[in-house]
Amino acid sequence: MKVLVINGPNLNLLGLREPALYGSQNFAALQELIRESARELGIEVELFQSNHEGAIVDAIQGAYNRMDAILINPAAYTHTSVAILDALKAVALPTVEVHLTDISTREAFRQFSYVSLYAHRTICGLGFEGYRQGLQFLKENYDK
Ligand code: DQA
């Protein structure tokens, strides 16, 4: 099973960025955890990070006919991007939405997610562990 893992804006600054919220481990550590979890689960992962909405839309479109599922932390675009929602609906792949923090208990503007309108599952507030659980959910439910 092939899964495209997408991380949105500012997640490349993990470690530096608001460590009280997002933790002290950096983005390289997150990527390593994703690769290791995927290896354990027998998943082939492709990792993509961008700070640009259109690049994320392109990556989602590029998954069509090539990948079996998508795991995405859209970061700030979660709360603003109809374009990312539309791209996910267009390619229609099983999709897990992950957030490091629990967006349901943060500022009001973070409590709505466009991506949740499509995602098959949303995992919030588990830090890096949410990515592992998201991959596991995709493997258990959508491996052909
Ligand atoms: C985030 C939550 C978003 O509100 C925020 O803009 C992020 C990260 C999370 O992983 O908790 O950049 O998606």
C-alpha cells in the first residue's frame, strides 16, 4: 500500500516553532517517525511538505492513480482552504487528517476544518503519535 503524507505550512519549523504547543522535536524527527511507522506497517510512504497552498493542491492531484491513500496535516490551511478540500474530493482517495494539537480546544478560528468535511478520519492532539495511528488506520481499513 502506498500513502502520500503531506505536511502543510510551518511544520518544517517544528522544534523551533512554539515548542510549548508543538513539542521540541524537529521536522526531521517527525519524518523519521513516519518512515519508521510505515516500515513497521508494511506501507510505502512518500513524504511531501510545502508552505504553499497551490503546491499542496498539485501534490494531491499527483496522487491520483498513483497512491492508495493520503495522510495530511494541512496546518493553517485546514481552516481556510476550499482548494485543498476540493482537490481531496476530486482524487477521492481514503484520507486521514492529522493535527499535532487538539484544534477543538484552541482558538475559535482553529475549530473549523474544511478538510474534515472530506477526511475519513481526523486525529487530533496526539503529537507525532497521531501520524502513526493515521497510517495504521489506513492500513487496517483501506489496504487492497
Ligand atoms: C496544526 C494546527 C493548526 O491550527 C496550525 O495552524 C498548524 C498546526 C496542528 O498540527 O496542530 O500549523 O495543524
